[in-house]
Amino acid sequence: MDASPIAESIEPEQQRAYSTPMEDASRAIKVLIIDDHPVVRLGLKTMLESEEQIVVTGAVGSAREGIAEVEKVRPDVVLMDLRMPEMEGVEAITELRRKDQNIRVLVLTNYEDDEYVLHAMQAGAMGYLLKNTPQEEIIRAVDMVNQNQRCVSPEVAKRLTEAVAREELTQRELEVLKLVADGLTNKEIAEHLFISAKTARNHVANCLLKLGADDRTEAVTTAVRRGLIRLSR
């Protein structure tokens, strides 16, 4: 298996272990699948069970069923979608973590918006992959999460960074950023918000820092792209 960008390298001993049959089924990683699409559940089950080190203990179609199933089968890893009827994945992760802080959840979803990523990780997910992730990387991610290692793909990691930046911007900084987008200078921003020019300058500097921008134009462009602000017409 080629090295994956989402996983750390596996020691030769581990690689050899993967190539030999399991002597004891209890050593296999027990995985529970929670996804509301029957075809996806079947595909994941077939894919995972093709690996000797993995045993699928169940595949259910709703978060509520999944929570009940976790209590019955005590899986090592829960492979969960986010968008499901009645109860969504983030709520289910929160509930599972409330019942057992040691539960290991790996999110596998189509949704890569930064809010989804951030909320899932904040709820306690240990990994976040998109459903177009290659099979080898999903298998590797299951193994990593089973070993209490966090695992996110590069594109998801980027989304998470953006989401954290969004969370960190204060309401005042968002106000300042909007005025920057309107073309106001630091002095004009200060007058508009009834603050000192130095304070306005500091707010602008903080916005650039948190957005990873080199100048005001890049900060505005980044903020608009991430949905932090809207440009005035």
C-alpha cells in the first residue's frame, strides 16, 4: 500500500502484521458503520471486510440506531456520516462522547464545509474524511483512529484551519473587516466606530494575522471567500 498523506508511516513490524492472517478474531478492529444510504453501507461493509484486520460488527441507517448499537457491540471505531434524518452526525457524536469519553469516531461524509469539519471535531470526532477518499486511505484512517491517533485529509485540514480562524475573529474584528472591505482607512474606521486610530490599526492587524493575509486586499478576499463578510453593492 502506498504511503498516504493522511497517515503517519507504519513500522515494518506493523506492515508484516497486516500481511499475515489473524490468529485470533478478537485482535481485529471492530467497526460499526452509521450511514443512512443503504448502498453506501453495503459498499463500506464490503470494502472493510476485505481487510483481515477489520471486522464489521454492524451497519445501521440512523444515528439513533447507531447509538443503541454502540452500547450492544462496543465497537473499536464508529464510521459515521454527518447528514442523516432525525439526528445528525454531530449530535450523535456528542451523545456518544457523553456516554463514553473513549469512543472513537471517524467521520466519512460528502460535506467539506468548514463549519461541518469544525463542529464534528469539536464534538469529539477523531478523524474526518470525504467519501471520495481512496479505499487504502480509509483503511489506514480506521487503523489510526483505533490507535487513538487523529486523522484528517489535507483538504479537510485546510477547512479546519479556516474554520478555526473564523471562530477566532471577534465581532469587533468582523465589523472592522467589513469597513476595510468598504474601502475605509484606519482613521475613517476609527471615526466610524468611535475608537482611537491606534485601536483601529490593531484590529486591522489582528484580522490580517488571523486570516493569514499579507495585506488588506488579501484579508478582504479571504474573508469574502470564507463567508465571513459580504461586499456592499
